[in-house]
Amino acid sequence: MFIHYLGQYLILKFIKAPVMSLTFNWYKMHLDYANWNVYQEMGVIACGPLSNTLIFSFWAVVCYYSDKYIYCFPVYFCKILAWYGLFTVLDFILIVVVDAAFMDNNGDLWKLYNYY
């Protein structure tokens, strides 16, 4: 989930949106930023799972090519990569569960609803 919120933070910095605060809890990061339009909100929401997908894809390619050309890749790292891939697929569901469990009205689950 840290990578999810880090991806959102990076897209906000990339589009130069003002981030007022960034607080860390043990279960999530809370970004307080100025939302200008709906496209910014959609981009922020999409960049969370996309950042996890990009990191997983990078490490999957590294695993594939090192196994193909070097014939060696640590078994434990492959297992970590497999679990990370599972959590990447379940990223949206985990975010929904955390937002619903902690009743976070400003979480990813409710961002577009609150915008409208």
C-alpha cells in the first residue's frame, strides 16, 4: 500500500499540484492536496494501482531475463515477487477494505464521489 500512495504522491508532484500535507499512519498514507478538476482526481486514483503494476512488471522482467541468461535468480526473491504480484492484483480491493474499515471519507474509494 505504501507504493500505491507513493505513486499518487509522485503524480501530484509531476503535475505540480500543491500537496498541503502528507501524513503516515501504520495502515496508509493520507494526502491532502488541492484538487483542480476531475481529470486530476482520476489521474491520482489511477496512479496508485498503476505504480504497483509498473514496479511488479519491472521486477518480473528482471526475474525473467536473469533466469534466461544468467540461469540464476534467488528463490526467495521469486516467492516475494509472486506475493507482490498477488497483492498488486488485489490492490484496489485492499484499498477499498482499508477505507471502509477505517471509515475514511477522503480515501480512494470515495474521492470521485466526494468530488461530485
